[in-house]
Amino acid sequence: MRLLHTSDWHLGRSFHRVNMLGAQAEFIGHLVDAVREHAVDAVVVSGDVYDRAVPPLAAVELFDDALHRLADLGVPTVMISGNHDSARRLGVGAGLIDRAGIHLRTEPSAAGTPVVLADAHGEVALYGLPYLEPALVKDEFGVTKAGHEAVLAAAMDRVRADLAARPSGTRSVVLAHAFVTGGEASDSERDITVGGVAAVPAGVFDGVDYVALGHLHGCQTLTERVRYSGSPLAYSFSEADHRKSMWLIDLGADGSVGAERLDCPVPRPLARIRGTLEDLLADPRLDRHEDAWVEATLTDAIRPADPMARIAARFPHTLSLVFAPERAPDDPAVSYARRLAGRDDQQVAEDFVAHVRGAGPDPREAAVLRDAFDAVRADDTVREVAR
Ligand SMILES: [Mn+2]
């Protein structure tokens, strides 16, 4: 059975000030063409269909168009909700859409109920695990320890129990939206840290033939059987080096996995350039970036006048200007933003405590901070679900 694995469309998301709907529509066209060209048997979409719980109308219309085109192909599709989607909103109409061969899985309670497809070699059970927000689903799964690993492990127990009751030789695929240990993050995924831990070990998914992951936006292979397709488009400059892709997966009669990486269309390349304004305007090696979406980091010791207009004269698609004056690292003027780069909320809060008190938080105080951040994140999720 040949599967096409994609995720993290983030329909409705813009890139800095650029509306990406046109590029997203082009991607949907590309996906439909790829399904035809490669004689795909089923499409799997591993969450973050939309960028927001309440997406703009144009994004909803694009999704509607994608559903119609996928249904017209007559190729079954399985989709799950991600942490950016409102599972409840995305799931509206799922029962009806199901009849068109598009299976939207947004209900955590249905984790152990697969979509069953068949080819000449027998049946393939596809289990769609929507994004599982630990605080919201721990009762459903009867787990006391709140965390991503505990709820995903419980969901996978249901998957394995269902699979064990099927004829031997039944092949299996799991769709999940999670941060799996070993994966590499970028700047455009929303933080899902709970209790100081975001990642779950890949071993949670043992026992199935292929795991189609969503959440991380870079295409990556954790094991032959556990992969991220990544987002079809770059949504931050940290993805400037990504090759945006989908996975074409051949599931053999014995459950073996063959994978081919298919490139997605690139609306405009990304470039990160760094130097003094004069250097950036003069350097001939930067010719190739003149048509790119540019993030320019200016290292001038004194902020130059009118920098955006001047940089845009050479790089008209400059979307981001960063000021990083070259100074000694111990200079107190080294920018606050730079000192915070790469630190999560917990570390910033702990550093703040150390700064005002002279000593960082003890373990009990650190736990109070962690609980507070978890509560805020869970509350945000609840509000989005309730809206
Ligand atoms: Mn995402």
C-alpha cells in the first residue's frame, strides 16, 4: 500500500507580513497532482490543518476546496487535529465527510478505532490519534500522571489492543501529533511543554508498522518507521535551510517500509544575511538572495538611519530586520533579546528569580513556576476549545 504523508499545513498562517494563502492553495494543487502521478492509495495528514482554533474564512474555504478535491480523487484520506486546530471545530461534519472517504479523527476516545483499508496483501489499519493535551484527556485515558508520554502511551495501548484482536498479518499505521525525542524543532511550532517535558520517546509507538508524525516543521526521519513530513511551507526564518517535503511510503506485504521524499513547491526562497548595512548592500556574493524573502541582521555598532528602506533597495522582499551590534559578550548593552534567545519560559523565570534575589529557585519553587506555566497553557487550550 502506498501512502502519502503530510502534516502542518497551517492554513491561514502568514509569513511575517506575507499572506500565504496563495502558496497554500498551490501546495494543495501539488498534493492532488502527486496523489495522481504516484498512484497513491491513501493520504495521511498528521495535524495542524489550520493555524488557529478559529481560522479566517479564506482558510476555511481553502480547506473545503481541499476536501472536495481529495474526495474527487477517490483516494481515502485520514486526517487528525493538531495542537493549533480546535479539535471540536475541525470535527464538525466529520460523520458526513467520512462518507466521502475522508476520515477526520479529532476525538481522543476513538484512538483505538482504526480506518481499515485493504490492498492485494490484506488489510491495513490506520489509527488517527489527534493531538492529546495531557490536562484535557487524562481522565479519558485513566492516567494519573499528567504528561504527554503518559497519555500517548495509554492511547497506544488501545491501538495495540485493537490490533491484537485483528487477523494476524494486519498491517498498521498510526498518525500522531507530538514532539518525539530526537526530533529537531524550529521557531514556528507552538510550545507544548508540560511539567518541563515536551518530548516523548519514540518507543511509545512500538508495535506498529509506520508512524506518520506531525508537529515539528522540519522533514525528518527518527527511525525507518517513525518520520515527520514537516510543514509544506516555511513559517519562520529558522527554516531557511529546510527542504519542504512529503513522504511517499510504500508499505510492503510484510509490513516493511520504503520511503521516498517528494519536494513541495517553493513560493520564494528564504535567506538570512548578516553584516553591516554597507557590507550587505555591496557584497556581490549576496546577488543570489536579491529575490528571496530576507531576514537581515545588521551588525553596525551604531544603528544606521532608515535601514529598512536602504536594505529594501537591494533586497525588495526583506521581511525582518534584526539589530545585533557587534560588542564584547560581557558588554551590558548586549541585547536583552539575544540573551533570551533559545531559553524557554521556565528558564527565563528562573533566571529572573536569581537576578532579583541573588539565588535561583529551589526545587519546590521551580515546581511552583512549572505548574503555573502548565496551568496557563492548559487554560489557553481550554479557551480555544470553548470559543
Ligand atoms: Mn504545526
